[in-house]
Amino acid sequence: MASESKTIILIATDDESILTTAKTKLSKDKFELKFADNFSDAVEFLEAKYSFNGVFIDPSLGDAGLKLVRHSHQNQTSVPIYLIGAKLVELAKEITSEQIGVQGFLKTNEEFEEMANIIDHKLKQFDIQKAIKEGKELAKSEPENFEDYIAIRAANFLSGSTCLFDVFVKIRDDKFVKLLNIGEEFEPERLNKYLSKGLEFLYIRKGAENLYINFCDQLTKKILSSKHISSEVKISQTFGHGEQVISALKGQGINEESILFAKSYAGNIHTLLENISQESGAVKSLMKNAALYDHCASTAMLACIMGKKFGLDAVESVETLGLACTLHDIGLFQIQNPYDEKEEYKYLDEQFIQDELKKEGLAQKRKKELQRIYNFHPEIGADLVADLPGIKEVVPQIIRQHHLRIDSSGFGAPVKASDFNPLAQILAIADEYSRLLFQISKFKIKEEEIASFPEKLTGYSRPIQRLFHESFFQDL
């Protein structure tokens, strides 16, 4: 077995170029590399007692490369899996990484080398003993009510290593039972057992989420900043991408068909944006911004459910409403933030501006400048999108109008009621609702706000209000 200081990686391929890259580019001091050039050897490694930090699979390995993905999930739960090799160019046209449960497709040796080094670099920076110590300090105070817990999707829960905090399961709304103590090993087999019984969420104390996501978050930031990793991999690697919306929709009793439609819809938009981004640096930059892209994709998922009930054709919806939703805040993203030089706040976004404007004692000059930028961003975004190749004329119109309201409570260039595009209203409601669900997921506001949300839609036409209610509240 490897020493604790090494990162253990399994590489399952018979491609000589990949093997050469691994042997020459990945340091023997940092990595312990396990090679399998056939299906049987790969399965043997996966079933052995190795704690792999990453698994790289060539789908063209024999006739059963993709079957190794299933074996990886069964035996190396929560370890990142990437597909590698030249065959991916064709495979990616037929299937998405999400559909087969991998973190991404690494189509070049350069991408593969970069990803392996990122995994190694971040593992070395993570101080597990310090994390356990912090977890024990936090555990000294007992949670008192539901709001003291954070839900983490069980299928995404890190296992196979020392647990950094107490883990709970919810047996009823006001009752949580401890499943695991700080410092204990959470074996993949144990997690798989819970998953097979239908367990959807595990819970940790509020405050411990920083311990849990620290490694995941740092890894994500490193991947997003890499120049060699494709945007496809970056988006698939984003922690919690769209999960808040999907979780909320399930909680509201939205049927599985609608949820699958929404996820597929977001995937189709992403494919379309990938093509557009080849011609637009602005779109490419937006797709690399994890937080903003997550909000835009979430908005699109909510809007598509309304659009379907509105009667939009699926293809037309993606090319009009879907693109408008995903690009609706691109105008803000073009403006550099003059108030915060940190890299993660380099560009303005709507949430940043809203939070700033709510601050007490905000200087009037700064307040006026932020408000001016905020009020003008639909025009900037619409003009930018209008110049993109292959964009339908209605898309910039939807973006230009998405902050208008029929009761004059919004802003933007005024239009006649007959010229107010209903798709702009659908985007606007989805935008607001997405932000509400995100705030609830972060415990910034109470879940009861969902029930009262439809009452606050006075800025929209009656038909659009009914459409929203029928889409998300009809069965409540």
C-alpha cells in the first residue's frame, strides 16, 4: 500500500499515449499509479482495499470500458471518476457525463494530466486532523431544532475516509438520530446500504458545512481556474450545481417527469452554449463562473416547466426562453466590480448588488452608482446577446424586458402592454423564484416563504400568475 503522503490513482486504459503521459508527467513522489490494461485487472483493483483518490477510465478498453463506471460506483463510492481517451470525441455527442455518473470527459492528455495534478494538490492542502479538531469543538453544543441542521444529498456524501463531523438521519420533522461520530470511518459499503434503502439525505450540524465543503469547494475553485480543463468538465465538477432547485421541486411534490425534463432541458441549453462560446468570450467567461452559471441554469430549469405548460415547443423553448434565462444577467457580468478586488468578486452580479443596496449606512454615491449599473444591465445584456451568432431575435427582447413589471414596480425601457413578451415575465418569475429557493437552502430565510411567494406576483399579468401557480403549486 502507498504511504499516506501519496495520491493513489487508478488508470484503466490500453492507450499507450495516455500511459506515457501518466508515467512521464505525474511525479512518482506525489502519486502512486495503478495501471490496468484490461477489464479484469481494473475490477480487481476497484474491489481491492485501495482508497483511490481518483479513477480514470478509457471507455474503449476492450468491449466493457463503460461497465467499469458501475464497478467504481459500487466499490469506490464518492471517488471522482473521469473518462479519458480519443473515443470521447464521438461518445460525447451521444451521451452526457451526468447520464453515466462521471465527473467529466477528459478528451486530451493535457486535460488528464491537469486533473490528476489538481486532485493531488488539493489533497495535500487538506489538514484532516485540524478538521476533526474543529468538528469536535462544534459538537460540544447540541442542535436544538430543524434549522440547526444542514441537509446533504446522500448520493454525493464523501465516504471511504475519516468522518469530520457527526452525521445524522431525520426520522421525522422534529427528530434526528446520530448515525456516525466524528473520527469514525464511513465505509462506502455502509453508505451504499443506506442508498439502496432509499435514503436521500444525511444531515450535519449547521456550521459543520464549512468542514464538509472545504475540500470540495477548494477543488472546484482550482478546476474552474485551470486553463487546460474544458468548460464541460468545469460545470460537471461544480459542487451542488442545480441541486437546490431540484431538491426544492421534489419537496414541493413536482412529479419526476417534470424534474427529468428540467434537467434534460438544462443539458440541452449547455450544449447550445458550448457552441456559442466558441465565438463569444463573454459567454465563455459566464460559463466559467460557477455561482452565476448555477443561478442561470436553475432559472432555466424553473422557466422550462412553465414554458412547457405555456405550450412552447421543446426545441423552440431551448432556443428562445432557455437561452434568455441562461444569459439574462450577462450584462452585469461584463461590468468589473469597482468595490471589491478579490478574484471571486471580480465581476458584479445581481445578488452582490442587492446585498450591497440593503446595507445600512451605504454611502449615497456608491448606492446611486450600483443602482445605475443594476438598472442598465438588461440593456447591456440584450445588446451583447443580439450580436451573438445564430441567436433568434426574440432572445434579446426577453432579456431586455426581464425587469419590467406591469404595475411599474420594475425598471427598464417601458413598452406597451401588448408588446410585453410573456416569455420575459416567465423568465422574471423564474429568476425571482430561483433566488428564493437558494436563500432557503442557505437558511437565510424560512421555508414558509415558499407558500407566500405567489401572493407577491402582482407585477405580472394574471395569466402568467396562474401559469406559475399551476406549474408549481396546483397540487399543494
